[in-house]
Amino acid sequence: MNPKSEKPAATKAIEHHSIWDKLSIPLLLLLVSVLAYGVLWRRIGFYLDDWYIILFQQKFGASGFWAYFSQDRPLESIPYVFLFSFMGDTPLFWAGFAIFSRWLLSLAFWISLNKLFPKHRKVWIWAVLIFTVFPGFKNHNFSIMFSIFYLFFTCHIFSFYGMARAIENRSKAWLYALWTGLSLFLLSIGIGPVEYYFGLELFRPILLWIMHHKENPQNRKKTFKLVLLDYLPYLLLLIAFLVYRISQRSTYQYEIKLLDQLKTTPWQTIQQLATQAFHSVIDGLYWAWSEAFKQLYTHWFELNHRKLILLCAISLTVILGALAFIFHKKRQKPDFDAKAWVLMPIGLILCVLSLIPFYAGGFRVGLAFPWNRFYLAMLPGIALFSAGFIEFFIRNNTLRYITIALLCVIGIGSHFLVRLDFISQWDKQLELWQQLTWRVPGLERGTALITADSGTVSLFSGSTLTGPLNLIYAPEDKSSEYTYYLVFMDSNQKKYIPSLEANRDILAGLRSLKFNGNTNKLLSYLQPEHGCVQVLSDGIVPSVPNLNYGIQNWQEMSEVSNLNTIIPNPKTPAQLPERYFGKTDTNQWCYYYQKADLARQLEDWDAVIGLYQQAKDAGFVPLIGSEYRVLVEAWLKSDRAENFENIKSDLEDQFPTIKNHWCTVAHELISAKVLSGSQQEFIINLNEQKQCGK
């Protein structure tokens, strides 16, 4: 053995520590990202704009995104065309990709900070952890849309890294040009497709001044010259983007409204912007954490949410242990950084600059949905301010560890609760589609579904649900039109159907897809907070709570609901695509109810009663009183109804749980036009005997 081939033990130890120094923080960020965004990730589905994207991909393939984005942010189509050319379209895949993209974004932030100011590595750990878990941004679970936005942001942040490398290699012209060119390319990806990060770009000359002034503190002239030289390429690209954005404003959905406001009422507009900016920044720096903590406190101590408590306990233990281990491995103590206070004004400047593109478009920036999505661009400012604040005011190392770990726990717990809300909304949507496919096996082309008081309105608009509606009922349709459309009548979609009068044309659509329908082909449904989805007809309005749209409006929707648009026995019954929704569960009460209601439409009364009996034998009962109405109507119209005097006792003998719901059934059937004279008389007498409404 050649002794020269063996490395000394000290050299091996140095290399070992060098590798650990490079990998410890990326691994910690990966761990924190998984804790914050990965718990229950398998149950995340598609929401809002993600459904539009999936429908376009299904209809036209990856190339269809050229048309999808042709009317708004045309450059945004590029990553979609590229990624969907080889990536799948399942929720599980995109949820995983979103976690990876979020980790990559945090990694880019940490790497760039260390390259720009390598002497403050410890403070950058605090900053990047806050950057990763900040609870004010709650849109991560829109996995397709924001995984792409993360990639844009990553490119923008890495453009600062490239700039630092260029400055580092100023003496070598070709390396300087290479890194500058790469940085410009990354910047064009960062701000070209979307305007989210445009405001942050205005910080670049300030950053250059800080960097060069640090190297030349006594020579301002040289500093200014270097700043101008280094910033010129970025300035030219920024100007080119502005010229493009203004000249192509017709291809963008959102116009730049701020200029008109400044022209008409300049001082009032400036004052209003200053007030809004103050509240937006305070919301991000303080109230986001405060509200997240209050929410966690409620779930910890009042609701005794065991999964949340366990997650927070694990997160606190892991992060505290990881921080202690990292600094132990580095054989150093996280001593106080005296210059950390500078990060607070820098963070404030970044926060304010990040607001510019949103205020220019006339948007608000706040903690309420959907305006909290804009906090994505404010993350660098919030992270730097918070890290500077913690480092400067908390001098004790142990207390600093604990503070950072607790903030991480608050962020992780908050994101977990947000994810639970998303999962709940997804499950509610899954219930809707499952039950509609059971109740509506096939649907006439050109049918519009209408509803109101949706429990999923925060994450699923009517136009959003039009996506899965078409994927389920017209999976083979590759045309440039919607086969079906879904309208929430209590939303701004009302403009598409301003009147429910017969034979009125319906013209609706989104981007390049259009829908042409008619009020003669409307199908109304109600999805209550508790109970099964009900397809409406005959003017019957189910007796369920929280119908804010108004009984009269619901009754009108029920009257125009055309059951003839339903195809009871299609050649290929509608099925939920398993790659989106998983396996369908028919072992539930609502399956029997929907099949019984379909049998009611076909006037197969024995089948209705038989399905209720099967449900009872399987251990299921109606969830709400309204769901007994179909059974009672079938009983009245079947051969079992010869002796009306015994109907009530016969039904109670076979279905004892109906006893407490006769008033609900009577009320709904009296309002309908589905019973004959003697049948109606029985229900009226029953209503009087029970003293319903008294």
C-alpha cells in the first residue's frame, strides 16, 4: 500500500466537516419544508385555477397552454408547455412537486444570502427558516399554480446569486460576462411571465450600493461607478420588460390602474397607498404570526387537536435538536451579530417595494383570502426584518434558539390547519361528484348546472368546478368549447344567467373556452352542509339550514330544473377519473339515496322502496329529514298506498327513524306538485295532526 495514497486523519475530518457544512442547512430546510407542507400531502387535490389547467391539458395537451395564456400573461405558458410535456396530471404528483419547489425556493434564498454576505451565515439561518414557514402565505396547496410561481421566484432569487458571482469575477471579463448573462436569463424568467416579483427587482441597485460601499467605504465616486456599471444590464432588461408590459397590456387580464389614479387624484392616491402599505406590512410582520398563534392556541387547548399537538411537539423537538447539532458540528457558538439591526430597515424597504406590482394593478394585500397570496413576494423582506429583530434584541443564544424554533412551530402548525381546511373542501367536492355520477349517470350536451350556498365557495368557484364537470361527463371531448357549465347563482356568475325565464341563451366561458347553452337545459342541485346532494325538481326546496340565497330563489331554481337533461341509462355511465379522485366509495347512505332518487325520476316506486330497505339492511339511515321525502312519495304512489290510514304506522314499523321527520316530509311534499288529490290530502292531514309549524 502506498502511504501517499492515504489522506491524514485531520484532512479527512476537515473534508467531513466541509461536506456537513454544505449539506446541514439544505437538509434542515428539507425537513422543515416537509413538516410545514408535507403532512397529509397525499390528501391534497386540485383547487381553483388548477382545475382550469387540468381541463386544458386534458383537451389540448401541453401545447394547449399557448391558447390558455394567450389572453393573460402569455409568457407564463412556457413552463406549463414544458412541464406538462413530460409530467403527470395527478394531484399526488403535483402536491409532491410543490413541496420540492418550495424547498428549492428556500434553498435559493439561503445560497444567495450566503454568497452576497458570507460573513453573516448564522443570521441567514434564522432568515431562511422564517422564509420557509411564514404563516401569512396560505396558498401553497394550489399545487400546480404555485409550484410554478415558486420556480419563477427561485430563478429571480438566483439572479442575485449570479450577479454576486459576476462581481466576484470582475477581473476575468469572460467570466463576468458569463455570470451576468446567466443572471439576466434567470431574471427574465423571474419577472417576465408574472409580475409578482417586479417590485423586489427595484432593490437591486440598493443592494449593489451596499455591496460596493462595503468594499470602498471612503470612495463614493468609485462606488457609484461600479454600481452603475453592474446595474446597467439589469436596468436595460427592466426597461425592456416595462415597454413590453405596457405595449402588450391588451394581452393581460389585469390592467395597470395606478397611473390613471395618480393622474386624477395624485395626493389622495399617495396617501391611500401609504396607509395601505402600512397595514400590509404590519399584517405581514406581526398580525400573521399573532393570528396563527391564536388559531393554534384554540386548537391546542380548547379543541384538544391531538394530531396538531403531536406535530408541533415533534417539530419543536426536531428543530431545536437540529440547530443545536448544526452549531455543535461547526464547533462554534451563535454569537451576537452586531450589524444585524441593519436587516430591519432593509427588510422594511423590501416589504414596501414588493407591494408595487399589486398596488399598480389595484389589488389589496392582506391576510384575508385571496389577497394573502401576494405575501409570497414579501417573504424576503419579512424574513430579513424578523431575523434582524431576533438577532439584535435577543442576545441569549439559548433563548434565540427557542424563539426561532417556536416561530417555526407556529408556522408549521398554521400550515397544517390550512391544509386541513383544503382537505375538507376537497372531500366536500369529492362528495359532490360521487353523488352526481350516481344520481346523473349521463347528461345531455349543453346542460348548465346551477346551484347556490355552496360550502366549497372559498376554494371552488362555479367556473372552477366546470373543469371536473367536463372531465367527468365529457372525457373524450377535445373541442374548444365547454360541453357543460356550472354556475353559482349567488356569485358574479349570475351575469351569465340573469333570468331563469324559458328559452334564454346562456353565453359563458373562460379564456379561450366558451359555453353556449339555454335556460331550457338547466339542472339545479343543492349540496347542504350536512346530508346528501339533492338534484332539485318540481319546485321542492329541501328543508335544510343556512339557505342564504333565499327560499324564493331556490324554489325558482327547483321549478326550472329539467330532469330530462339526465340520461338514466347511457352507454357509458359517468365515472370519476381515478387519477384525480381515487376509488369511489359506494358503501355509504348517499349512494342508496341517489339511486333511489334516480328510480323516483323513472317512477319505479318499488325500486325506490327496495333501495331504502337495502340501505337499512346495510346499516345506513337518512342523514337529514328531507331525505325521507323520496321514500314517502314512493310509498304513497305504490301498491302499498291502498289504505292511507295505515301508511304512517307501516312506514314507522319498517323505518323507525322516520318518526321525528314527518313535518319535514309533509312540508316539502305539500309545496310540490307531484301528488294526486288523495295523496295530497293525506299529507295535509298528517301535517295538521303533527301540528307542524306550531
